[in-house]
Amino acid sequence: MTDASSGLNAATLRGAVDLSALRNRPAPPAQAPGQPAGAPPAGAPGALPLVFDVTDATFGEVLELSRRVPVVVDLWAEWCGPCKQLSPVLEKVVNELAGRLVLAKVDVDANPQLQQAFRAQSIPMVVALVGGQPVPLFTGAVPEEQVRQVFDQLLQVAAQNGVTGTVPVDGAAPVEDAEEPPLPPLHAEAFAAIEAGDYARAIVAYQQALKENPRDEDAQAGLAQVSLLDRVQGVDLHAARQAAAAAPTDVEAQLVVADLDVAGGHVDDAFDRLLELFAALPSDERAPVRDRLVELFGLVGSADPRVVRARGRLTSLLF
């Protein structure tokens, strides 16, 4: 999860996680007597509980809900010990936030399409949905305090993208979404290009925005994000990993896999790969690795604990 001040938007994984097959499913019938508690009921969004189970068949409704309120997705399985440690923490923090976000629980064993869509190679895996788009949060069981910090950042990111509604609690009236301010023209052009899958055009738009205003932090973050998407677009993950394993000091091969890891939410793996490569290279060959690390630090967010740790190690290697 990135620091909110980095300008992360919900397009971060657009193209890296494919949820398109789950968007347009028919709505499930209204809850029948005996339906398991916690299942998302049909009808008005205000009837939705803060914590509920979701399936391959009902996920389309959750995507639509994420246009109004941030949705945290907990990918778990019954056999997963760390999942049983993390899930109660997630539920506790979500309930304390009183409707500002909701928690959708996905049993990966029972819902293989969602497991495949999120590329859940290890669990527990926690992602968010903001405006119908996935945003990586973390994998593995993490302490409650870190969960709180990540969720606080998520709420800031959602607000930056105009997703500010709530789910009513105890019969309270729903809070209407705040009107989203219009994007600057070049930012709007970049977003339109991203929606069309034209990352090259989005890069040009963000570069022009930075030319006009070098201090445009949103354009800087957007450029870093869309550049990552452009680099990983069409890359075969299996082939890239094989190439990197066969050539541990091949800079380009290692950079490709690091990009794929960040796009898939495996941030620590990406940083460790590049730091190990940086340490192994002669000093006159390190610059591309350092530059990519700095770019990814900015993308993930300077306050993110993973960035703090990796930046400290990079500093020790430099000096």
C-alpha cells in the first residue's frame, strides 16, 4: 500500500489484475430464509453489512459498491493459519471505522476465478477496490497497528479519487458522495488513455503536465504508475522469472521481474531482488538499479515501512 501523499490512484493495477470477467454478472436473488449470515443481500446498498462473504458470482456487485465506498478484499482459506490470525484483526478495524469502508471475504478454495483474477499466489492476501479498480495493500499476517495505518492511507487515496460514501451503521442514513472535482485537462487525458489501455499516450500527457508544472505531485505519481503498467504490459511472467533465474546479474532481466512483483503487490520481493542485484554489481553498473529503486520508492510511498527498510539498506550499500 502506498502513502496517500504519493498520489496513488485506483488505476495502479489497471491491466495487471483482470477483473473484467467478473463485472457484468447478473445480480443474485434476494436473500432467502436460511441463507448464511454475512452474505451480501440484494437491494439497497445501505442494507449491506460491514463484513460479508463474496463469491465469483456476486463479485460484480462488490465492484459496483466500490464506486461509492472503499472495499477491502480478504483472500483466505480454511487451511491457512495466518489467515485465521489476520481476519479477526481486519474485521475489528473495519467495524471500528463505522461504515467508511467494508470488508469482502473471499474463500480462494471455493472461488477459483477470484483467486486467478487477483493472482493470489500466497495468502492471506489483502487488496482494496476503489472505483472498481484494485489497489494492493499487503500479503501475510500483519500487526493491528499496521492494518490501521494502511486503512487510513486507503481512505485518503479513496478521497483523492472521489470515493467518499459510507455504508450506514445501525440504521443511520447513508452519506452522499462528495462531488468529485474535475481533473486538470492533461490529467483527464491521461486517465482516458489509461482506460483505453494506451499507456504511451498517458505517459506523454503526464510528461506534458510536469513540463508545465514540475511540482505537480499527482502528475509525478501518475507518470510513475503508468510507466510501470507500460513496462509490464504483455510480459510473460513465467518466461521473465526463468530469464532472471538464469542470469542473476542481468540488470534488464531483474528489472522486469521487479516491476512484475510491484504490479502484483509483492513489494518486498521486488525491493529485495533489486537490492541484492545492486550489492552484486560493480559500482559503474549500479546506476540503472538505483534509479529503478528510487522510482519504485516514490510509487509505493516514502512513508511505507517497506520503503523505509529498503531505503535504509540502499543507503548502507551506497556508503
